[in-house]
Amino acid sequence: MAIVFKGGDGEHIFSLSNFVNKQAEHEIFEYAFHYESDGFNITKTLEAEVFDLEYFLKGLHILNNSLKGGCSFEPMINQQLNIRLQLNDQGHLSVDGIISDCQFSTRLTFRLISDQSFISDLISQCTMAVNLLK
């Protein structure tokens, strides 16, 4: 199971995958963030709470229905990942992300442009991930 973010040409840019429940009583899960572009790639294991993913899913539904505004996935546990989606007036979806490692003071910032048709795929993938974790 993976949530795959794709650019406007359909190319896989980054993903959230390998979802594993870690603490059932607090609904904490572990997942892998994988980014690959122009020969650069990173894979990092992170944690989040299920409500972080549910909040993102709710924002995706609103974005898909209104075709304006934005939403984000910003897990509060370790604050190492921030993914922000913003739809502009021309129907282009800007996906901005930051992944950081405070221990080593490193930070990767990235941006990709996609289109609004990507949102429904993202909703389906997030719904499957939430159902898997519940």
C-alpha cells in the first residue's frame, strides 16, 4: 500500500508507503517517505497519528469538491515532514514539501506541479491507507 504523488506528466516523484500500526491505543503508525528526482533519492522512516492522515484526507475532499484552496499533511509527532497542496486558478496543483532531520540539521525542500485530476487518485490512496490503519 502506498500513497504516490505524481507530477503533471504522471511521473512518480515521491510516496508514503509501508504503513504499520505502532501503538494501537494512540493510533500511531510508522511509514516510509521516499523521494526520487534527477538521480537524487531519499528514503526515511517516519511516524504519524491516524488523525493526521484523516485530516489530510478531509482536506483533499474539500479541495476536490471546490477546486480551489489547499490542504496539507503535517504529522505532529516528529514534525519532520510537511506536504502542502495548493490549487491555482488554472487548475494546476502545486505540491510543496519539506522533509528534515533535526538531529543532523538537514532539510530537503521540493516542489512539483501536477493537475487537478491527480486529486481523486490521491483521495483513493489515502482512504485505503486510513482503512488499513483503523
